[in-house]
Amino acid sequence: MTSMRNLKRFLALVALGTTATSCGDVVRTGRAPSYLVIDSLQGIRGAATTGTPESTLISDVITNVIAPAPCAQDNPCPTIFGDSGEATMHIALKDPGTATAPSTPTEVNAITITRYHVEYIRADGRNSPGIDVPYGFDGAVTVTVSAATTFGFQLVRVAAKQEAPLVQLKVSKSVITTIARVTFYGRDQAGNEVTATGSIQVDFGNYGDF
């Protein structure tokens, strides 16, 4: 009985160690000699004028626009804007070399990102798309990353604010707090596939116009 307990404990520890290793090494797996490092992931609230990037996106489900005519201060036009994201990345080598002889990336190590996927989740575990959170989606973007590179992408679609559960927020004071998990997909110049994932908090609500 004791031997069986010890065996089960050993197998559990092995499984735990394997899981921890795979999570820590996921960004460095694959054939590519370089990988993507996400320096920052920010959101820009959709509006009539471009906003500033923020580490937490306050996403308004409806915005009252007062220009151009016939929209006016006393006759605002309810408008839906999508929200943008902004990512800053650079590449790093899996084999960095040594302190005295560091490896230097070449043009073939540069990674071209061509698409991305956005998935929304909630900390309370209520993650049913179209009920608890907006539907995830795939988007296209083309940018080549070597040194620090900043680029924009769509983080919240207009269509998401016209569907459940966001459409209900137009007549509610509730706020839905989500984590947008964004995975970028690309290849280095030799054709090796590379992915990188970052997260940003997105708070959906009818905030008025501030």
C-alpha cells in the first residue's frame, strides 16, 4: 500500500514538472532560431478622434457624436466604434551566445507576422462566447519584426458591440470586465512558424462620452 502511494506521488510530481516545463518553454519551441518578445500590448478606445494607447482598454459600446451635421450638441448621433490595439515587439535568439561573444540576429531571423487571433475570457470562469463574453475572431496584419517594432491591429470589432452580450450594455449600467488574449502568428524569413501571445484587460460598458 505504501509503495503504491509513493508511486502515485512520484507520477504526480513528474506530470507537474512536465506541465511547468512545457508552459515555460512554449515560446521557444519550434524550428525557428528566433522568437517574438511582446514588450507591450495596449488598447485605443474607438472615437471620432484618435485616442491614446492605454494598458487597460475602456471600451464604450455606444458613443454620442456631435459632428458633422446633422449631428450636434443638442442632437447627438449614437455611433458604434471599434477599438484598436497597439503592440510593440522585438525578436530574440534562442541561442544568445555568450557574454563575450553574443549572437547577433541576421535578416533571416526577422519574423513577419501575418495574422492574429483575439479571444476574450473572464476571471470568474464564465467564458461562453455570445453569452458571457464577445466572440473571438481572427484578423490580418502584415509587419516584419526585428528591432523594436510598434504596430496597430483591431482589438474589438464593431460587430461585437452589436451582438450579445455587449448590445445589452447600451441600456444598462453594468460593466463586463474581460481579458483579451491576443495570439500573433508569423514566420521567420526561412519559413519557420512562430507564435506569441499577450493579454490586455478590456472593460466593456456604456460610459457616456468623456
